[in-house]
Amino acid sequence: MKFATYQDGSRDGTLLLVSRDLARAVKVADVATTLQALLEDWTSLAPKLEQRYAALNDGTLTDAFALECQALHSPLPRSYQWADGSAYLNHVQLVRQARGAEMPETFWHDPLMYQGGSDSFLAPGADIVCVSEEHGIDFEGEIAVITDDVPMHVSPEQAEDHIRLLMLVNDVSLRGLIPGELAKGFGFFQAKPSSSFSPIAVTPDELGDAWQQGRVHLPLSVHLNGEKFGEPESGPDMIFSFPQLVAHAAKTRPLGAGAIIGSGTVSNPGKDGGPGKPISEGGVGYSCLAEVRMVEKILFDEIRTPFMRFGDRIRIEMFDRDGQSIFGAIDQQVTQLDA
């Protein structure tokens, strides 16, 4: 099934059930008024929507209406928990290299994860409002899962049964603030402003055979100012699966229903084992600016690509093998905070 949240002026919005082709939707208030409510009682409530979802896809629901993606918030406009992993170690190596930090050997078997702010997510079409271009504004294209209640200290095999939905992420980063914050020893805070998520969240079965071993095996499409910036494959270079990331997050505490766990920036090394090449050089490109800047430093001994500037636009989307958008698009413009 596919779900969305309509921006109705309230903090949590109105839950919508969305057709597979993203063309139609229907309110399901008799079952759950918000996505959070659905997640909190998923095992009893979700089955009640399956027949309605089939009818929605068949075009036989009389109360269905045309879906307007620009009217949608992130599926969860706010969440009790947002923890972002970094499962693509090619990305980790590059961004750490960019700030002169080596990658510890432990990163290959112990996932890296940070706890993000989850009280004010951005809508997928909302502006990314920033204070200054000097902060080094960057996008990060990722995938995330949403869980139901996850007990403490579950195994990865047990954790997979608690993954209810998937969606895309733009984990906005302010690269200029990261080194100073990390040097303090308490991790990110100001360097990680509000993230945004795709307008549609989907159950794993909607991905068909693209969902294997707890990973999404499809390319992530990233366009910067209308030009293709990257199309990295999401599956093969994800060192830690989503079940492993969920289990890691729940190692010493339970996770409440509606917890969001991110994959980290999707990233592929080059075919030669190197850091990966831009689209213009025949590679699959990137899902963030920090990577291409480091690659430019390696290949050309100079950084040629600036971070985002006011007026720049980023679009993040994923398509199935038939070319159909799965999650809808994150499509955002960077703007300056009014003085």
C-alpha cells in the first residue's frame, strides 16, 4: 500500500491512501486519521485498508479524488524518533577525507548513526530556508524506513518484521558547520537543519523484487537545477541493511511506532574501485555535493563545484523498472531567511 499526509493546517495532517500510480487518493478517517495513528496499531488497522487499496487501484472507489502532490507534507510531518545511519561507506570515506579525518576500521562492522531533529520536518516541496550560503548548504539523497514498535535488543532478523514503510529523504547538511560541531564531541546539531521526505511512503511489498535482503535495489535519481547530478544504485553498496540499522538503533532501548531510520547518502564507488565519477565522466554521479567536491580534489587537485546557493533547486526521486515514480518527488529550492 501507499500512503501520504495531506497538509490540512494541523501539525500531523490527514492520512491519505494513495493509488499505486500516484494519481488518486482517498481519506481513511474511519480507520486512522493520521499516519502516526495507523503505525501505532498497524497489525490491526492496516489489514482493514487492503481491500480499499485494491478498489482504489481498480478505479472503483466513489470517494476517491485526484491526488495533488504539492498539497502533501512529508508522510510524518513530525516523528518521535529520526535516526540516520551511514550505510554507504564510500560516502563516509569521501566526506571524512574532505575534512581530513580517517575512517576507523570499526565502521565496516559497527554502523555509524546520528540522532536528528524530528519535531519539524519540511514538506517535500517546501523551500529549504537557510541563514547564510557561508554555511555550506548541501543536499543528501537517501532512503528511510518507518517502523512500528520495536523492542529493545532485537536481532536484524526480528527487526525486519517491524519495518512497515519506506520513503526517500533529503537530509539537508550545512557542511561548513560540521567540523566545528563534531570537534566538540557531541555530534551534529546546528549542522543538520530540518530534513524533508518524499510525499509518498510505501509498504515494502510495493517494491516487488527490488526489495531484497533489507535493501532497495533501484537507482536514486538526483537532479540539481534541472540537470542530472546522480543516479547511483541503492542496493549493492549498502554495507548495512535496513534491518541491521534498525537493530543497531534498538540495541539499548526500544523504538516507538513511527521511528524513522535512514540509510545515509546513497553512494557508489567507481568500477575501478575508486571514489566514483561524475555523470559527465561516464559515472553514476552522486547524491550530495560533498562527494563530488572531494572527487574533484582527487582527480583535478581543485574543488570546482560550489555548495548550494540561494535559488538552487534539488529534485530527488526513484522510479520502478517501468519508469513509474514510486515515492513521488522531493523538489525543493534553497531560499534565504528573511532578516
